[in-house]
Amino acid sequence: MSILPEFMENGAPLKSFLSKNLLTVALSIAAALGAYYTTVSALQVSLATKADSSYMMNMEKRLSVVENNLERSFITRDDFYRFREEISYRLSKIEFKLGTLVEGENNADKR
């Protein structure tokens, strides 16, 4: 009496049995690995999307702060031109007064 079952006593059924089972095991391992890599890839995409959205929210907040600072800290172009004209007018008045004073001193020195 042999330890192997009757259908495995000659070589052909044994090879057939092992090849069918090995193919089933190999396909099962391949399916498990495929599912694993698909899950890992989906998690990576999910994490990347989440990180990207949090980065964008952070950038939007920073941009809002910069916009608010620009509105408070800087003047408009029209205000700048108005200020420039005002300074130019005042400097012209100062120049005229200085010119008048210098002419008055020159006239006083000539007498």
C-alpha cells in the first residue's frame, strides 16, 4: 500500500493535479498583488489630492493677506499723481520765495 492516493500513483495525473493547483495558486497571488498595488495607488492619489487641496487653501489665505496689506499700505496711481503735483507746486513756491530772497539780498549788496 502506498501513501499517495491511487490517482497519483502513476506520473500523469500527479503532474496534471500539481499544474492545475499551481496555476490556481499563481493566479491567486497575482490577483492579490494586483489588488494591493491598486489600493496603494488609490491611497497615493487620495493623499496627493488632499495635500494639493490643503496647499491651495494655504496659498489662497496667504494671497488674501497680501491683497489686504496692499490695499492698506499702498496708494493708488491717482493718489500718487495728485501727491506728485502737490509736491511740485509746493517746491515751486519754495523756489520762488528763495529766488525772491536771493534777489533782495543781491539788490541790498549793490546799494
